[in-house]
Amino acid sequence: MSRYSGAQGKGAARRFRENRRAATRPAAAKSSCPTGKRMIPTEQEARAELVGTVIRKNRGNQNRQECRWYLCPLCDTWHLTSKPEGAH
């Protein structure tokens, strides 16, 4: 159960997390990666995103097949991928 309820209204915990993430991102972050993949600023956020995609997949959304996260050598941010470790 969220510590936000009642007067804060629905979605207060989500808004708090989004605001906290936005405040911790570097101001001069690049807007896109040459690979075209979505940039995730921290490993912890990439891990959380992967867990979320696995949960959605288990609930019936088969569109996303990511199985791990990795640090991109081109943009120095994290991406999710559907390729298993060692696959090229």
C-alpha cells in the first residue's frame, strides 16, 4: 500500500516517483541514442523497467520481449534488449 492516499489523491505516488527521477537526471542529458533505443539514465531504473515489462508480459501483453538491460557504449545510458547474454 502506498504511503500516499486520501488528500493526495490517486496517482500521487507515481507523480512523486516521476518528479524524483526528473530531479536526479543530468540537465545536459542527450536527447537520443544513435541506436534509436530509449535511453534509461540509471541501472536501477533499467532494472525496474525490465521487471515492469515482465509483469506486463505475464498479464497478457506479449508486445515486449526484453530479457535484460545493458550499458550502451555509444550514449553511456542503459537500454533493454530481447537478446540473451552473449547473442550478437
